[in-house]
Amino acid sequence: MSVAEKPERVDADFGATDAAPRNTRITVLEPKRGWVSLGLRELWERRELFYFLAWRDIKVRYKQTAVGAAWALIQPIATVAIFTILFGHFTKLPSPTPYVLLVFSGMLPWLLFTQSLTQSSLSLVLNAALVTKVYVPRLMIPLAATIPSLIDFLLGFVVFVSLMVWYGVVPTLAILTLPLLILLALATALSVGIWFAALNVAYRDVQYVIPFLVQIWFFVTPVAYSTQIIPGKWHLVFGLNPMTGVVQGFRWALLGKAANVGPLLALSVGLVLVLLVTGLAYFRRVEREFADRI
Amino acid sequence: MGEFAIRAEDLAKQYRVGQFEPYKALRDVMANAFTAPFRTLAHRGRRDATDGDKRIWALDGVSFEVSQGEILGVIGANGAGKTTLLKVLSRIVEPTRGRGLVAGRVGSLLEVGTGFHPELTGRDNVYLNGIILGMRRREIDAKFDQIVEFAGVERFIDTPVKRFSVGMQVRLAFSVAAHLQPEVLLVDEVLAVGDAQFQRKSLGRMEDVTKQGRTILFVSHNMTAIRKLCPRTILLAGGRVVMDGPTEQVLDHYLGSLEEEGGVGAVSGEALEEKATNHLWHPQPVFRARTVALRDATGAPRQSFQSDEEITVSVEYDVFETIANLELVLELYTEEGELLLRTELADAAAANDMYLTKPGRYSARCGLAPMTFGERRFYVTLYVIAQGTQHTHYERLLHFDVVFMGYNDNLSVHSRSAYFRPRFDWEVESADSDGTPS
């Protein structure tokens, strides 16, 4: 639905006989066909809603602080420990740095990605009342749902930094790009998440597909292994997974060691942009049916 | 005509019904895509019938205009399209046809406490809910104390709302909504919360809001509230505007239309005879009913009543010879034929006088107490029994509809499925010694 400024729109349609007050915004409610604008202006105007939805999820998640924070730490630590024992000690996968740092630097963006992806995919169904009982810009819901996993990420990051100190790894200047890489990880999650969020309203079994997809995705992303073990001719294929660029980017930023980061990142950014734009367009297109279907 | 706040032009909304399936399974869609070519060949032309893809128009060409500062009431039976209209005007659903224009910031209250989270404190929820309803953070900061005071939950504001009683939660949620200051407020029955005292306050608050020149569209089942708040009302039926005018006229028409639809409030003579099932153990009837009627306080036969009116069932009958113990029995049934209530002349003290009924013309009246019924349709069955000589049954002789009016300022109208909505005594006292809510 579009919002037009007075007086042009209304005067054009009705003449000036009984005009609405000057400077009042007229909301026009009418059926939309086909593709509609992304409504980014409206998102900006309601940005406080974004903060509050994210803040609500964070607050609820860490309500029982000890348990909430403990879970945020147990997951990466346990996974990293298992991989380190299996692949670092038993299999002895090739690694340019201590294997535990290799896994951990991959696990940080990976968990950020999967948590954000899962939360944004389920967000519309979990917040059904925000769709059926009130009008808010619907895009805000999956958007805000990607944020809370940042807290888990930060907690894991603290552990990672301690490990770096322990191993005496000194970061290079590349670490300054970390905020951008975090943003890219979130954008990747969002680009897939809005597709799933919208699909999940229409096809409710999409939510069962997500864990399966995440599992497969994990194995084709170089989280537990280095790209060294991938034969050269396969690099492009792996690069088509936007998370490959994200994970390699993180390694480069944190450990200063990773091959082909530039082209991989460029490919990731390009792919994420395509997914994001098509996802936004699809979301806006099916949005008008959300309240009827949820 | 002044400046408009809401303008609806031929608004229509279509829903799919029937084999209602709001969402599909992706696996079915994929399976269909795979098997469709084969199935279409096998059962060409049969798919439409099995899809159950019926459509109804929940709104079907609604046009009206509301001026700035006006309060418009919207009434109509269940399914008339009231809530759909609100959802369209609130942008929750998109119209299938037509166009609506709303001038200024819109606040819509389709439910109280949208987005409330039980784990969060009252304070957190006030902010969250306010932001969801479209308030700015600064606005909430400024009105926070008023909101909490209005709800009367100052002491518990930093307690998680899961510890609040339901009443407290609802009061807090309504209070947030009541401090929303949009130019146009769309309200669906949400006044029906809290106790009578809180509802009086809420109603007062709504009146204040309109004094500030804001526009309200108020959808309600509650005629008392409509009458009190709205000078003008539109009546919806079947997704169309049936009437638009001064509230009193529209309400009269609405109650009258229920009357017409149902038929009559009285049966007499031939028509009554036709309805009778007689069991005679005597060569001649010993009595004959002349008229059975449902009457209002003025004695006029009616078919629909407000819940705060007394409904008098009157039976006029002739007795031809002295009868020992003439018994009248009245029963109310649901539409499906389930017995709801039975009352007998013998229950009353006056029955003593009827022990021996001498020949003559009589009139018996049974008053069904006001404040008893919910908003439903009731079927009346009458038995007239002269023990051992004549039993006459009038099954489903008449029916009446009740429009639930709420209790004084108590606007609780969530009575739609209940047959009885009596006013009973309620008492609440704190069971905790420290007074914390639980």
C-alpha cells in the first residue's frame, strides 16, 4: 500500500471541493497488482520498531542471564572442541594455523549466520499477531530477528580472542574489516531468511526444510576445514556458496591467513545482493496475503 | 461537508472459504507439479470440483465517509464484515476491489496488548506495545507515568507481566492504547476489557479523545456503548452498508430488521391450532389457547429483545369446564433442539389459585427476567396440561433473538456463543499476605 503526500494526490482524484487538511498524509488502500516498491522509506520511519523488536528478543533470550550466556558459549566451544579432536588430532587436516583457531574462526561467522537465518525464517510465523492484529511494515520482522544472534557472537568472540592470546597470534590490520564482514554474514542470513520467511507463510513445511538445509550447507562451507584441501578447479564452485567468502574473510581478518579472499568476497557480496533484492521483491509481492494465510 | 478523515469507495474483500486451507505444504505443491500433467489427462475438468475453492465477499462494495473529529459506530451481525472493514482500513489486509483513503496517522486496536511478552516487565511491555502501535519512543517517555497510573499498576510496573492477573495485563495494555494519539483511531470491541469501573474510565477516555478533534471508527456489538459514544452509525449486513445515519435511527432499524427476519412475536387463532399437538382423553377439549405471545414492557408482541428488557411470555386461553390442576410449562430450546430451560406455572405461588380452574377466559404471564440471556436465538415450546383429560403441546411455537446490551457501563460483550449471560456476584480478594500479584 502506498502513502502519498497531500495535496497533489487527493486533489487530482477528487477535485478540491472537500479536501483533506493540508500537510496531512493520506494513506491509500487499494489492491496492488504485480511487483510493488520495497517501501524502504517506511522502514526508516519505523526504525524504532526495529530496535525494540531486536531488544525484546535479546532481553527475553538473556532473561535468565547465567543460562542464556552459558548456552551462547557452550555451543561454539563444544563444537570447536569436537572438531579439534576429530580433525586436528586424529585426522590431522592440513591447517596454516593451529587447527583450533582455524575451526573457531570459521565457527564464529557460521553460528552467527545459522542463528540469524533460522530466526528470521521463522519470524513471521512466530510473530503472527504483529501481522494479523496490527499494521507494521512486515519486512521489519525478519530484519529485526537477525540481530539477537550478535550477542552470542560477541560472547564467542571473547573466547576466541583469549585463544588467540594463548597461541600468541597477533592480528594484522585486516582485523579492522571485521565489522564489515559481520555485516556481510548478517546480510547473507537475511537474504536467505526473507525468502524463507515469506515462503514459510505460504508453505508451512518450509520450517522443516531449514535445519536440513543448514546441515548440508555446513559441509559445503569451509568451517571445519581449510580451503587448502579443495582442489583448485573446485574453488569457483565453492565460491558460489556466499558463506565461503564470509568464512574465508573472517579467517583473513582474524588470523591474517587465507587464500583468494578478494575474489571470494566479491563473489559473496554479489550473490548476497542478488538474493537480497530478489528476496525483498518476493517478500513485498506476497506480503499482501500474509494476514490471510498466517 | 468538512474535511474527511476516512473515505471508503466501493471497498470489497474476498476470502477463500470452503475446504479452507490457508497455507499449503511445499511438498504437496511439488508433488502436484510432478503428478499434475498425468492427473490432468486422466481427470480433465474435474479439478475445480475437488479444489473446494469457494470464495465469499466479506466486504462487498462498502462506501462511506467520516469527517474529521467524527465518531462513527459500526454495527451488524456476526459475519457482516465489521472486522474485515477494520482490517482493510488498518492496512492489515488489502482490499480486493475499491479504494480507501485515510488522512493522517492511523492507530488501530483490533486487540489489546499486541506483542506483549510475558517474560518482560510491565515497563518493557509498555514501550514495546506502544512502539508496535506506532508511538514514538519520546512520546512514550512523556506519557509513561500517565499510562501506568491510568492502568493502576504502579506498584507492579517492574514485575514481569506473567505475574500480573489477567485483569491487570488487560488494563495495562488498554492504557497504552488509550494514550496513543493518532488522528484516526480504529477500535474493535476492545473497550470490552476490565471491570466496570475501568470500562467507565476507558469510555471517558475515548470521549476525551474525540473532543481533541480526533476521528474514531468504533466497531461494536455493544449497543449501549455505541449509543453513548457515536452520534452516527453505519449498519453492515452481508458485507454491505445497509444503513448510514443517526445512531438512534440505525439502532431502531437494526433491532427492527431482526424482528422482520424472525417473523412474529405472537401466534393466535388458526395458526396456533395448527401448531398444536392434542392428546384428548375426553370427548371435548376442556381448554383452548387463544394467543401465545412474547411481549415487551409495553405489552407489544416482539420477536427481538435487548438483554436488559424483561420478556413476557403471555398465554391467553379459554377454559370450558372446571379443571383440577391446569399446568402450564414453558421450555426454551436452542436452534439445534437442545433443551436450555424449563419453567412451570406450578413453581410459582400463584399456582395455588389455579388448583381448581373454573370455566372462563384467562391470561397467564411468565416474565423471563432481564439480564439473563446472551446474544442468541431461543425457541419457545409450551405445554398446557390438564391432568388426565387433555395435553396440548406447542413445540417450537415461537422464537426470539436477544441483543446483548452489556451491564450499565460494563461493556463486556464477549457473549457471542453463550446462551446465558446473567449478572452473577463476583468477588475477588487477594490471597497473598504480601499483596504481590500472582
